[in-house]
Amino acid sequence: MKRSLLIWAVAAISAVSLHAGDFAESVKELGDSTRASSAIQKLAEAGDEAYEDLMDGLKQDPTEEGIDAKEAAERSSRRLACARLLGTLGDTRASADLAQMLENEAVESPKYPWFGGACANALGRIWAGKDAGPDRDQVAASLKLHAADDKLDKRLRWGCLHGLAAMKAGADVASQLLAETDE
């Protein structure tokens, strides 16, 4: 009985460590400025194989209670890089999470405008090569809405414009923001 319980416990621990994914360590390295560039290269080469681990990195909260400033900075860098890499992958599965994070930065808790801008840019890049349809139209409408909101941080608005530019949409919003910048 004890032996089977021990075998079961070892199997459970092994399964948990395997759940992390093949690229979890590379995603973790995105938070380390000395190792980030090699990690980005490895993750970009992995492409779709790294998708799940990139999504895990994207969802790391730098404001989580109980973490120190160093870990918060690493998480912030990590999720910014993950958003950018997800945009490069072009996988529409990331759209809902990126849209929610953009919304959080634009409306609920605008603490990280660079991150919101990266999410917006990634959304545009993901949908750039896709055929017109309701999902693509909804992404474009959301990006236009945030790009046109003069109450938002310009870094977030510029990220929306970059996303719209990738989709070849939003020229009307771009002219408005450029006019504000010239003032």
C-alpha cells in the first residue's frame, strides 16, 4: 500500500513538472535582461510549439501581492515580451486574452501603458493577414476606439495605431492622433 502511494506521489510530482512546457524556462529568461535576447530567438524559432508557455508568461501579474520589486520588474518585462512574440506568431487563439489585457490597461487599471500598447500591436499583427470577418472587424473597432480616446496614455494609443497599421485600417484615427502630437 505504502509503495503504491509513493509511486503515485512521484508520478504526480513528475506530471506537475512536465505541465510547465518545453519552453517555460525560455519564457522565464525573458525577464532577465542578460538572457532575454537569446530567449526571444529560441521562442521565435519554436513558433507555435511555444504558444502555451508564452500565454502563461503573458498572464503573469507584476502587481501580485507578496512579490518583491525585482520579481515584479521581471514579470513586467516577461509579459511585455510575450505579448510581442504572440503578435509575431499570428495565432488567433491569443486574441481574447490580449483583448482583455488591452481593456484592463485602457479602462480598469492603466498602470502599464507600454504593455497595453504591446497587446494592441499584437492584436493588429495577429489579424493583419486574416480575411475580413466579424472577429477581425471587432478587433479593428476596439483598436480604433482606444486609439481615438484622448484620455488614454499616448503609448497605449500609439500601440493601437501600430496594430491598426498592421491591419491596414484606422487612417481616420491616425490623423486625429497625429494632429494632437503636432500641438
